[in-house]
Amino acid sequence: MMGYKYALKFLDGANYCKTKRNGGVHLNVMLYHCSGSGESHDEILSYEWYEKAYQKIERLTHLFKNVDLIDGRLVNVKDDSVIIDDRIEQRMRTLKSLVRAFLGCPSVQHTLQKNLAASLAGANCDPLVSFRKPTEREPMVVNSLTKVSNFLNVTAQQRKTVRLTICPRVTHHRIWTGAIEEIINGLKLEIDLLNDQCPSKGTKMGQQIVSSCLKFLAETETSYDPDSTSWMRLSPAIVVGSPLSYKWEEVLEMFNDLIKCLESEKGILYHVSKLEVMKEGLSQIKDVLIDKHIGYKEVRHQESLVQKKLSKTMGYSSQCLFSLLLYYLYGQVRDIEVDVCGGIYASGGNNNFSLCMGRILTSDDEKMVLCGVKQLDRALRLFKFVWETAGVKGDLDLQGHLWCVGAAERSLIYRGNTFFLHGISL
């Protein structure tokens, strides 16, 4: 089970807190990443800048060894513990920002090209993937279909095709209820662990509401077991004094209560943000029955209403729709973070393209590398899914890149796609 930590026990806390920012390095990174002109600022980054940046990258990488930002959480990959500390998280983001700028260093670019050319020798693709442009080295939080489509240059007509194709799949009753339960179970785990460390009135109340919500869903769940005799169930006789049939409105009210009592914990409890997202769908189906005690045909009718209402009302930009898509594809609802957004590159002609994205690691430990590969693979396959669903002309190959100080250059295959591990050096 994941544990929460309020400090990095494997760091020297005193030394860590005394580490000073290098004003010049920090200023240049901000200028480098905040320019809206679209022009490259590589020319203002001198060798002295790269030298200072590399020293800081080395120091921070050592301090954060085996720690990474994974889907919005700071995680120690070695033991899967979650670290709650805003200051440490900011330092991690500073590290990744420095590395993104450092990837523009001429020597890094030269090494990247040389190693890719050697690795892809004889392959039917173009090795000149440089991440040279600042826009190719920006981070990206993949949290909507619109963001994916903008990146892929998907047209309005193609977006309509994507929506019409995926809506019937991701709004299926089992996907909808599965996503809701995934969010509630994830929130329960977060609250339980937080209550073990630093309980508050809000988290204690939230714990009770979460338990009630899970109990409610369990009591109203319809069995999909093929051996079940639920199809034989008839509509029950009306009994005086019996409760009215349950509706999705009751889940919506629980979500509202959870959001209210956990308002002060929004920055810590990731799944609170997902409660907000799923309210969009709940508000559309609040009048639909959710009750296993009604007859079989009525149950199926109510389930079809869920699918129809959600498919009709959720637009392409809906984060609720996107969360359902993530659950449909991966069985989880967390947004995906990409450290280096990369781009789409022509590859070998004949309408062949390569989608290249990257992650920044703090260790080349096998577990750390595999974790980075899995995170990157989720993002890459999501983009390819939208590409193919939209009917974009051309084949899209997937290519992942990972960077770590002191790592030996190598490549590996995961789920049929190639991932390159690059060392960071001056």
C-alpha cells in the first residue's frame, strides 16, 4: 500500500533546505519557457549557463533519486510511497524545467543525433528527432481530447468523427459506473492515508461520505455474471412504506458534499478534482434510476438512458468524456503528464510519421526506467488512438525518449514501440 510522507526521509533535510537558488539560472529558465513570441532563445544560453545548469541538475538529481512526478503525485518509485510537500514538489518541477532547457545545449543535440542515427541504422525512419525547438521541450498535461487534437492538428470534421465513434463506447453503463467507482476508491485510499498522518474535520467527514457512497453503489449494482438469474427478476410489488427508487441524483449529492468538506484538501487529494469533472455527467443523468431491485427490463432501460444522455450531452471538449475515455483505455482516470511534449516528424516518406515524446528521470534504476516507459507509453498510445479514430491519413509510429544524468545510452522495446534512454552530460 502506498504511504504518504511529509518529508523525504532519504534526504538530508537540513542540507536540502539550505540549497540556494542560483539567481541567474532561475531567471534564464523563466525567460526561456515563458516567451510567447515563438522565437528560439537558444542564443542567450551561453556555455557558462549550461555549465551552471548542469551542476544544479546533478545536485537535484542526486537529492531526488528515484522520485518522480507521476500523474500529479510526487512518488518515490522504489517503494511507491507518495510524498506530500509543496516545496519539494516545486524543486522537482525546477529540476525538470532546467533539464528541458539543457536539452537545447549543442553538445546534447549532437550526442542525441549521433546515438539515434546509430540505433536506427537501416530502419525505415528519420533519426533527426532533435527536440531542438523550445516548443518541442515544453511539458504537457494531457487532460482533454481538445488538447490531443490540437497537438495532432485534427480538423473539426475529424473531431466530430472521433466523438461519434467513442461516445457509445465510453458511455456504456459498465464504463460509467467503473469510472465512478475508480474515483471513489482512489479518493478513499488518499483520505485513509492522509487521516493516518494528519486528520482533519474535513477528511474525517469525507471518509464517512466515501464509505456511504461505496456502500450505496454496491447495493444498487446490477450483476453482469452470465450465470446470474437477474434476467428472471420481475418488477417488485409496491409495498407501503418502502423507499422510493434510487437515482443518480443521490450520487451527485454525495459528490457535492465531498467537494465541500474536502475543499481545503484539493491540492493534496487528486481525486477531488475528478469529483468536479464527473459532476458534469451526473447532472445529466440525475433523474435516471439506479436500483437493482427493479425488474430486469427496467434496469436495462435505465442503463441505456445513461448511455444515451451522456452521449448526447457531453461535447468534445468535456473533461468528463475524456476521463471516461482514459478509463475505457487504461482502467484508470488520472490525467497524463508528459515532461517533454516533442512533436510529429516525417518518417521515411510515404505518409509515415513518428510521434516522439519524452520523460525526465532521476535514476536509471530498472524500476524507475520501466515506470517512466509505462507513463510515456500511455500518453503515446492515447495520441495514436485519437489519430486512428479521426482517420488521419498516414501511419503513426510511436517513439519515447527518456533522459537521466549518468545513464548509459540504450534502447528498449515496450508493447511493440521503441524507447530510448539518453544520458545527460555536459
